[in-house]
Amino acid sequence: MISPFHVGTLLLFIALVFLVVASASAPGLHTLGFMKISDSSGTLVFGTFGFCVTGSRDPWYNGCSKSSVSYDIGGTVAVYYTDWEDWEYISSLSSTSLRILTGFLILNPIAAGLTLVAFLVALAGKRTSFLSSSMIALAACIATLLAVTFDFVTFGIFRYLVNGFVVGPQAEWSSATWLALAASVLLILATSILFQGWRSERRKQYSIYVVPAQEATFRADTLREADRSKAAVEEGTA
């Protein structure tokens, strides 16, 4: 029989897969990123720790950056697309702020790590472990929501600059963004299901062990009180 614990554990696993894939985006997975820019010169994909260029007519440009906790998005585009005159202005405007914001993309792998711990604890299968897994899942959920927030803020600013000031190329949201967003929804559901399952299990254990013990105590007290009353009546008769 499928229980809430099985459902919650399954949701944790799916969220874990989504976060791991999103965290492994460019320069890890060359074509997967949070945002991409495409034109006749090729496609520039931005991921968690860097970027990749694919499909360029000049093979020298194809490749990926080194992995880094933060990287310069505006400066990167200015180097690879020197024919876009507006990029000199945009890169100078956004370089510092976007570089700082990309540092917060590390929240994606941090959330993946917390989700992994919650999944392993839930996988242990002991009823007492589900409270712990729900608490860890809650921490992973908060980290994922923060990660998604910074994902949208960082690349939302970047998309606004590209689509608002540059004629021709268009910045588009890419797969990693939607994977992280889906993972946050799954983690909210998993946390709620695991916690409610733990509460249900606790009520069941209470009804099995505590209530009968209280009833037995009440019956024993009643019998003792009846015995005392009977003894008092007999003494009075005597």
C-alpha cells in the first residue's frame, strides 16, 4: 500500500534529480543553462558556474568557460559579440551587479545537497526519521526558493538589458530555470506530505499505546475507589 511517506520520498527524489541537473548546467552541460542568447554568430548559454558558446561559425569561439562561483555576464557577451555596439554600455552598467548576483547561483547545488540528505533520511524507512526528513526538506525548500529567486532576479535583469537595449538578439529563459522552479514546487509538496504523514503516524501511535494505558489507569482507579467505598460501608454496618 502506498503511504504518504512513499509519496513524499518519491517527490524528494524527483526534486533532487531536477536540482542536480540544473546545478550541472553550463559549463558542465554545454547546452543546458538558465538563459541563452542565439543569433547567426552562435548560441551563448549561461549556467550555474559559467557559460558555453555553441554553434559558432568560427570554431575558435566554441567552448566553455572555467567553473567559477561568480562570473561576469555582461563582459562575457561583450567579448564574444564585439559587433553589438550597445554591449560596451550594457557591460559597464551591469558588470559589477550581475557578477555579485551570479555568486548566489551556488544556492542551487546547496539546495541539491540538502535535498539529498532529506531523501536519504526518508529512505531509511523508519517512522521516527520522517520528522527529521521533513525538517531537512523544509531547509532544502527554503534554499531552493532563495535559489529560484536569485535565478530570476539575476537573469531577469540580464534579459531586460539584452531585449531592451540591443537590436537583434533575444535573451530567452532556458531549461535550468524551469527545473529549479519545478523542484521548489515538489519540495513544498514533499515537506507538507512528510510532515502530515508524521503527524498522522504520531496520532496512530498515541491511540494504540497512550489511550489504552490511560483507560487502564482510569479503570484501576475506579476499582480502587469502589473497594474503598465498599470497605467503608462494611465498617459502618459492623
